[in-house]
Amino acid sequence: MLHYAVIFLLIALVAAVFGFGGIAAGAVGIAKILFFVFIILAVIAFITGRRKL
């Protein structure tokens, strides 16, 4: 998931360089969402992985 966030961020940067503001804004929005979902899932995995059964 972090991989896709980085890809969308790169797409946004390339689109911004070429002047496609709408596409860049959309790609940045998607990258932000994917990044925060990744962080939340990583924290959940860390917490549940540390628990002893």
C-alpha cells in the first residue's frame, strides 16, 4: 500500500511539472489517503503482533 502511495505521489509531481493541476491535486489526494491507511494498518499490526496469546 505504501508502494501505491509513492507511485501516486510521483504521478502528482510529474503532472504538476507539466502543468496539469487537476490531475496533480487528485493524485496527491489519493496518495495522502493511501499513506494514512498504511500508517493506521501498520500501527494495528504492530499492536496486535506484540500481544502474547
